[in-house]
Amino acid sequence: MVNRERLVPVIVASPLFLQNLDSSALATALPNIAHSLQVPALHLNLAITSYLLSLAVFLPVSAWLAERFGTKRVFCMAIVLFSLGSALCGAATSLPELVLFRVLQGLGGAMMVPVGRLILLRSVAPAQMVSAMVWFTVPPVIGRMMGPMFGGAVVTMTSWRWIFLVNIPFGILAVMLAMAFVEDQREDARPPPFDVLGFVLLGLGLSALLGAMETAGKNLVSPLVSWLAALAGVGALALYGWRSRTSDAPLIDLAILRFRTFRTNVVGATTLRIAIGAAPFLLPLMLQLGFGLSPLVSGSLTVATAIGALATRAVMKPVIQRFGFRNLLLSATVLGGLLYMSYGLFRPTTPHLLMFLTMMLGGLVNSMCMVALGTLGFSEIPRHRMGHATALSSMVQQVSLSLGVVLGAALVTAASWWHGGDGTHLQAGDFSPAFFVVGLLCWVALLSFWRLDPQEGEGMRGPH
């Protein structure tokens, strides 16, 4: 007999694992790809930003497509598009081709994330949601953290093209499993007409904002252009917010932010997600540029966070049953902030085992926060509005993670200048202030978590 509580989350999380593995491995392989395509390594930043911009533009469409064509069909099509984009990226012979095919990948990725979560929320009973969300959350975390090791191994042993080509057989397998075990769901047989103006405003706002974040401080464009893009993005998003309140059928209904637990998940936890986005960017840089470790040793240490996240499966359910969502979020966030600050105390002479164990504990508590938020945040949302909730949550998460990378880079650069450096040749001590600020960002989320009711999410905790 099929255990749907485990199987459905794993199926919908499998392409997310590939997406995160692909993105993080690409960063490690950029110098090798630049040499192969005969372009400056800095120009390959376009291969990353094009994917992020494609995600930003097409994420808002996922909710409407899921209701129009059904979750199962859209999810499978998203995997096909992502796999097709991967195959084409693996065959690219120039930078323009790689950028174009990454846009196609982003189109698939934009639908995989929110539609996969929507399938999970509609397929699993509330009492089993904590366990299901653990299975859904851990694979993407592992993919993101294993990516640097995978990318380093691929470019060392074979061609960088296998970073993309390895997605194809796994994509085929994911489609077959989804076709066999995932039920098609559609709450509204006749969804409202497509909100074209809302799509334009959201797409313009998100792409301009993320584009400004990705180009800030990288000398790709002038600082003025980055600031103007950021202002244009914020303006377009503000216009969409005004229009959402007056439209009968907005592309994403922002009125769902009235639900307290969802607002806590999306707005209150933003600083926590920014911190979680900054740490995976800062740790490899500190270990390699600051401590002089090889990419292989660095990857072997940072994989500890993935091991910690994997351990969430064993401890999450009993902890929720014993302490509840509010107490878990408060205690895990306090501990997570302290652990981020402790990363700043690492030195080249710090024993590797101590660093490994500290990062493993950090991976555990951060994963517990994300599972708790992902479960509790959707507990009050009606089924017919789940599509709007998953799309909005995915957009905010994408922007938060991007902000984390930009903030991490800015903090390390500022510390380098403060220490008399040039912002390029980084020293071990340049990373300590950044991790201290990241830890403080974690604690800002406590203000929102403290307002939660101690009995919040009681129906999802299971038997005590």
C-alpha cells in the first residue's frame, strides 16, 4: 500500500531538489563554463540573473494556470520545460544561447515551486501536514547545499555540461511518478479571465527589483541604473498592490495577507529568510577565500548543513507535538541567530570537526523553522485560495533569498574596506561582522512569532 503522506511530498519535491542542485552547482562551475564559451567569467552572471528574472516574471502565473488546467498537468509541464531547458543549456555553444535556455528553465521552475506546494497542501490531511512538510522541505535544502560539491566534482572529472544534462533522466522519472501517484486538482472549473495588467505590473516589478539586486555592486551597470531599476520595481509592485484591492479577480489576491498565520509566514519571517539566503553564500567564500581551503574541503564542511536539515525528519514531529508551533519558532530562531553569530567566530585554526558540528546544528534549527512556517502559514487559507497563497509565498521567498545574497556581499565588502582592504581580496576577519548582522536579522522575526497564539496550529500537531 502506497504511503501518500511520504510519497506525494517526495514526488513534488524531487524537481525542486534538481532546481536547487542545478543553481548552486552552476555558481561553482562558472570559471570553467567561461573558459569553454570563451567569455569573461563576470559576464556569466547573466546566466544566473536570466534564470532569476524568468522566475520572477512567471511565478505569478502559476496560480491561474493551476486552476485553468489542473495542478497535475501544470506540474508535469513545468518539469518538462525545466528538463528541456536543462538539455538545451547543456548543448549551448555561446553565452546568448545559455542565457536564452536559462530563461526557459526559469519558466519551468516558476511553476514547479508553487504548484508543487499547492499539490501537497491539497493532498495531505492537516494532522499529517507536519510530517509531509518535512519530506517536502528537506530535498530542496539538500540540493542547495550539495550543489557546490557536485559542481566541483563535475568540472574536475568531466564536462560542465553534465550539471544540466543530469536533470533529464531525473525529470523523466519525476513526470512518470507524478502521472502515476499525484491526483489532478482544480477548485474552480471556470477560473476568472487572465489578469493581463496584473501580470505586467507584477512581472515588471519583480524583474526590475531582482535585476537591481543582482547587478548591485558588480560593475555590470552603473549604480544609478541599479537604483532606478529598484525604484521602478517598487513602484510597479505598489501599483499592483493598489490594483489588487480594487480588482474583482486579481492575478494574486493580496487580501490573503489578512490571515494572521499566513502573514507571519510571508511578512514576519522575511528577515529570517534573508538570513537563510545569506549564509550559504557567505560560508563557502569564508572557507575558501578567507581560510584558504580547497573547494572540495569547503564543500565537505558546508554539506553539514544539509545533514542537519535531513535530521529534521526525525525530530520535527515529536518537538511540534510537545511544544507547539509558537514555542518551536521562538526557540529555534533564537538558537539560529546565535549559531549564525558563532560562524563569525570561526578562524583558520578552528578544528574542522567543530565547524562541521556547528553548521550541522545550524542546518537543523533553520530547517525546523522553515518546516514550521511552511506548515502553519497555510493552516487558515481556504482551499480555493491556496493557489494565490503558494504563488505569493514563493515570490516573497525568492526575493528574500536574493536579498540575502546581496546583503551578504555588501556586508563583507564593507568590512574589507573598514579593515583597510579593497573589497576584493578578502581576509578571514572580513566575514565576522556579516555573520553577526545575519544573526541579528534572525532575531527580528521574533517580533512576529511572539504575537502568535500558543495554541496556533493545534489541529496540525497530531496526538500529544
